Amino acid sequence: MRKLLLLFFLLAAGYITAAETIQESTLKNMGYKDFYIRGSDSFACSEYLLPFQSDTNVGIFPILSLKVIYLPESRGTPVLKVFLGDSGEPLAEYLPHDIEKGVARIVLPLERMGERNLVRICGKAAPDNTILVASDSTYGLYRIPYFPKGKGLEVGLETYNPLVGVPFEIVATARNYGSVDAEVSLSYRLLDLKEALPEASVLDGETSKSGVVKACSEWAADKRCLRPGFLDISYKAVAHKGVPMTLLPAVMVYNDVFGEEMVISNRPDIGAVDANRVSGQVLLENDKSFAGEKIPLKILVKNAGVPARDIKVRLRAGLEVSGGDSRTISMLNEGQAQELQFEAMATRQGNYEVGCTFEYEGRQFECPSTNILLERRVLAPELAGAGILTLLGLGVFVYFYYIKKEES
């Protein structure tokens, strides 16, 4: 197995085109001096004009490599920003821990490059500290593999709201927008990462892969890559808790044009949900009533998780329901509740079980049922006594009015 792996890497090394330096120069040779940033209250800036021929072939990238030194040491929260042209949005922004080995490398966007390009380097030092942007920083043109931030490593999920206990697919894709093939290692996590994620776990699939990511195969008129080469892995994960969480980072590793190992990671956020986050409850004003009378019923629907749409609720009972036995709630946000009102009746006495079912997101659930006793209506003793007295009075009236009248 080790011999096969060795053979693979030897073949890959022979296959990959070597990154090419077209031209390179230090800022000092271009007439610029060391730039010191000593203030901590406001940004200090220095401007540089960098040439770029508009007829440069596609796939040639301008890269500014800034040699940054913190004096006497890196402390506090000094910041360095790089701007192109008159844009107020920085191309790059660095804190000390972002600058590995003392060099910040900025790939300047091809579509914004002209014959002469104004680059502003601005920074704010920590109190009693100094940032030095050295004049032996370099600007050059190169053919490189290029994995831009946000697009060089994409992580696509089958769903960003997975159900607890239901596996979902993750696809991590490395995309090369450069002009040179690259040997890349892809994994669902850093091998030496000790961090664990008890809320979710990876089940199976292609969790790691090494291979060649081919260079861009189609370019636009403004030199942007339209069809990057790619390499991907696909694996399944499952959430164990119905909470928002950040998954472990998918990671890609490759060597750039300067021979430096580059590590790019991407950590997607998900909101896992319980399968039955919506609940329903039948509410009775009284658990006893009379046959033949209308009975008001309510169903209380609650949502304890992320928003749920098109919740179809159906009253389940052996009763005649006026106005239909179903209702639909178009939207129920997290923490919201809604009452649905029904009116039912039964002509026969008896003990009736009343419940409900509700359906959303293609799944159906039942809510707990309750019972209502319907009795036959009988006259109350007071009413019965009043009726007897009325009949007696009527009898006396008839006796005296008709019988006594005939006798007389």
C-alpha cells in the first residue's frame, strides 16, 4: 500500500506543471522605502503604483508579498489593511496571527487591474509599538494554482436544517481558479484537531482524498476564470441535538507558488431541528356535555424550534364537525403558538375520544387525545316539580271551570 501511495505522488509530481515566475521585483528596486507605522490612534497609509500590462496572457496573476515586522514585538491588536484604487473596501485585512512567517501575500484581482494600479497599505500599530512594511517586499507576476477565499473550498450541505437522527450529505469541493494544476489533500477535518463535536458526528463516506486539481480550463475576456478545476469528497453526518451548531471544518492543504504549505478550512453553520418540534393539544371547556348540543373545541399548536410552514391540522373525533375538521397554519415561528377553533356535535350519548393529527415538511404526527362524555339531557328536579305543580294547577282550573260549571 505504501509503495502504491509513493508511486501515486511521484506520478502526480511529474504531472503537475511547475508554478512559473514571470517577473518579480522588490518595492525597493521600484523606488520605495521602508514604511513605518508608529501611531495607534489613527491609520497611517503609504501608496504604491504597481504596473500591469493589460495584454498580459490569461492565467498570470499579480501578487504583492508584504514583509511585515512588528517592533519590538507583536502585541496588542495592531491591524494592517490593503486597498486597490479608490475603493473603500480593503482587499485584505490582517492581524498579527494572520501573517504567517512574517509575509502577507495578496493576489490582486485581475478584473480590476489596469496599466498603473494604485495600492494603499494602511495600518494602525499597538500603543508603544511599530509596524514595519519592509522595502524588500516583492511584487511579481506568476502562473499559480489559485484557491480564492470563499470559492477555493466550498462546503455544500444537503440541508442546513437537518432533522435530529436523520443522516444528511456534505460535499466539500476544492476549486482551482489558477493556471497551474495543484496536488491537494482534502479532509472533513484536520487530522491533528482534538476538538470534538458531541452535537453531531460523521457517519461514513469519502472523508478524505488526495489528488490533482486541474487548472482553470476557460477564461473570460477580463481574465476571470469561468471553469475552474475541482476535486471533491462526499460524506454523511448526523445531528444528535436539535440546536444551532457549527460543524467541524472541512480542510484542504496544498503548496503555493512560493513553496509554502497553505491550509484552507470551511466551517458551515447548521440549525438542527427535532423531528417533532411542533406540538398540538386539544382543549375542552368542559369534559362533559349533552348529546344534540354544539360543543366548542380548540386545538393549541406550538412551535419550539425553527420556523415551520404550512402546518395542516385535523380534528380527530367521532363527532359531526361544522365548518370542516381541518385548518392550515401558513407559518409558525420559533416560540409561537396559535389556537384553532372548531364546533362539533353528536346526536347520541356516550364517551368520545377527541384528538388531532398535524402534518408539515412531509411528516405526520399525532397530538395527545382527551375524552368528553356526552349525556342525554333530562329535566332537573326543580323543573320537574314546577311541571307537576303546573299540571296540578291546570287540573284544578279545568275541574272548577268546566265540571262545577256544568253542575250549576
